[in-house]
Amino acid sequence: MPDPERTADLTDLDLYRDGFPHAVFTTLRRDEPVRWQPFPTGFPGEHDPGFWVLSRYEDIQAANRDPELFSAHDGPQLSHQPGIAGSMLVSMDGPDHSRLRRLISAGFTPRMVRALDEQARAWAGAIVDRALEHGRLDFVSEIAYQLPMNMIADIVGIPIADREHVFSVTNQFLLASDSSSGTPPADPGAAQAEMFAYAHELGVAKRAHPSDDVWTLLCTVAVEADDGTTTTLNELELDLFFMLLTVAGSETTRNAISIGLMTLLEHPDQLARMRSEPATMRDAVEEILRWSSPVGYFARRATRDTEIRGVPIAAGDRVTLWYPSGNRDEEVFDDPFRFDITRSPNLHLAFGGGGPHYCLGANLARREITILFEELFARVRHIEQTGPPVYSALTIENPILVALTSLPVELS
């Protein structure tokens, strides 16, 4: 009989109802580390006929670090979205990518980074205190979601009164494809247009009335390009970066925090050690990131004929880098299915494995996870999971792919 894990269809959302299908990835790493996955006949949307699946750490990292051979121009998603091709930070290569990255980095001055750290501490304390008033609650929506949402909103200067609406639109955009999510059906295009419109209005307001926030700097910052000219962010670049921040910046950190707590509750010895030995926090956060792998994959396009492990890849083929699989690779991690908050070294791929597209928000995400758990442990003596977790599969065309959307807990 054929091995169901080797023949599993990675486009089938049922594979992801309980998180990433690690048994499938383990089989692929062993038997078929470079595998062609066709889209089934009649699969909705605009996309290539199929895509290559890289499941080994070494291959994922190498492709991630070689944008000349594996271009990001078409974006990290598997669907065809010509509107973002070559226009978004995650869909640029070469000088264009360097220029945009330099401009965005210029907005995160050392003073702004220190201010964000202070804001994260204040938000985390207030969020946990408010949760304690309820006792029984959903950890995802009432704690894990709140910190990155408010931090991203602080970065772009979204007024507090607008935040719930802006991020509800973001949530509709993410969950529109999952009929089991319980979220009312939404038109992803309409949600995206609403986010663009809000970003545009926000940029106009920041230029007219500058504030002491990162978005004001991004709307006005100018840096020297490689050719010696002065460059700024144009309207489309600002709009697209706004969407990237609100969608990827909040969702991925929320997933890491939520899955991190759930995993700690499943390993009470690790939780107790993390509480009693603050020095373990740094390594614990890295293990949480490895274990949760908040991004499922990034897609690239081969710019010329090549081969990986002897398998020919044709110019123009879509190639996907599966980070959750790389983060469980037996050739790299000792006992990879053991959750160990003291694991070191821990060179996981949660932020892409290096190269020019290494996640610009990696340090902010690390700080948010660290601060949230520090404030949680300082204020809460007892945490108990009171029901099963709920996952949403966001569609194979969304690189995040899997989201933990509910984790009922009781705090005291």
C-alpha cells in the first residue's frame, strides 16, 4: 500500500487542522526531500501548475540565501498577485530590495527601538492585569493577540479608537478562506483595499501633522541609494508595508506566543524551570520560535535551470521553503521533537535562515515574546488550559498557512 504520508497533498487544508503535519514532513525529509507538488485539477485561484517542496534545513537555508538563483520577485505566496510583484519588501531582489530595506530600517532609530521596548513592557503588564480580572479566558484573543496588535499599531501610529476595527479587517483578510474559522465570510480583495485606503489616509495625516512615531519617520525619511541619489518611500511602498506590518507583524508573533504557552503547559517541568531560572528566557524564546515556526513557507522562483540533491529544477519553476520542516530536521537538531528551553545552539529557520530577506522584525518579535512571558510569570502564579486548542488553516496560498486561533485557559 502507498505511504499516505509520502503521498499527502500539501494543498489539502485538512492536513493543517491540528497544526503543521510534522509526520508528513518527516517522511519527505527521509524519502523525498525535493518533491514536486501539483495543484489538483480545478484548484481555485491563479497559480502555477505546481511547486517544488524543500523540506531539508540545508536546502531551505541555501535557497533562502541565494536570491540570484531563487528570486522573491513574485512574492512569498503561491497565488499570483501581480500587484505586489517587485513592489513589496518581501517581493523584491537586488538593489530595489536593498533600497527599501535601508529606508525602513532608517525609521527604527535606536531611540525609537528603546521607546518600543518600554511600550511593549507597559502594554504586556496592562494586558495581563486585565486578563487576570476575567480569570477564565481565551489566551489567543485576550493576551497573545493584544500585544503584537498594539505594538504594530504604536509603530504606525494607529489611534487607539481605530485599532479593533483595523485589525478585525486584517483578521477577516486572513481567515476569509477557512470555512471552519467561525469568522463571517469576507472578500479578501475588499479587505485589502480597505487596509490600503486606511494606510494612505494615515500617511497623509502623518505628513500634515507629524507625530513621534515610526510611521511619521517612514513617511518622511530619505536615504542615499546605491547610485548616490536621495530616495524616499513612495505611496505604494508605504501602503504595502502597512499591510505587511499589520498582517505578518501581528499574526506571526501572536502564533509564537500562543503556541509557546500551550507547549509550556504540555511540559510543566520546562515551565517551572523557565519561571524559576530567568536566565533561561533567552534560549527559551529561541526554542519557542523553533517549535512554533510561525511562517509555514516562503515561495521563490528559479531564475535558471538548476538542481537540488540531483533533482532537476527548471527555470521559472516555483520553489517553496518549508520552515517548520527545516526546524525539525534530524540532521541539524539533536532529538528535534523534544521541546527543550535550554537547547543551544539553536539556529532555527523561524526568521528565514539568513540572507538578504532575513526578517526585518525578528528582534522586535523576540522582544515581544520575551516581555510578554516575563510579565505573565511575574503576575500569574497558576495557568491551566481548560479546553482544546483550535487551529485555522489559512489556505495553501498564504505563507503563514496555520494559525492557532483559540486556547482557553484559566489564570490566577
